[in-house]
Amino acid sequence: MRESSQRVKPWEDLVTQAAAIAADAECLLGPLTPPYRVDVWFYIAKPRTTRATHPVAPTVGDGDKLLRSTFDALKTGGLILDDRFIVAGEWSKEWAVGEKPGAIIRITEVTA
């Protein structure tokens, strides 16, 4: 299976790097303890010519593709063991108005 979007690999690389930096900043010696809740807020660069109130253009990306590549990068970056341990979460994608494009990612260890 091959990823068709050319934007997935650069995005995964950025999230992997950010995950590694976050792990270092928190002095983590390994991944967080599963299971996880992962909440993600995606901020998409708004084109100058769009009238869309939300990022729904074909060039923006599907939510499932954004999440899948983000979850894979969190694993590669060492913050989580595997995305199969993600048991809950929410996500949204909005225009990056007044903010840099990217994402805010919050990972929480789920306890009983």
C-alpha cells in the first residue's frame, strides 16, 4: 500500500520531530503508559481566494488521513507505544486565522 498524498510524509516528519522534542522536554524515558486519549486541533492555512467557512477543499485533506498520519508520527516520535492504544479523543480542523498552520495535540494517559 502506498500513500497517494505528497503532503503526508512532510507532515509526519514535522509531528515526529515535535513529539521527540516534547518527550525530551518532559524528560520521558519512554512512551507514555497506554491507553491514550488524543485530542487534535488542526489549523489549516486559508487560501486567499476561498469563500469556504471551513477547510473542506480537496487540497486540505480528509480528517481520517490527517489523524492517521498524526498518530503514526506520535508513535515514531516516541510519545506513544502504538496508535492501537488510542481509545478516545476528539479532533477538529479550522482555518488558521491569526495563527500559524499546524496542530495542537494533547495526549492523555487514560486511567481506570
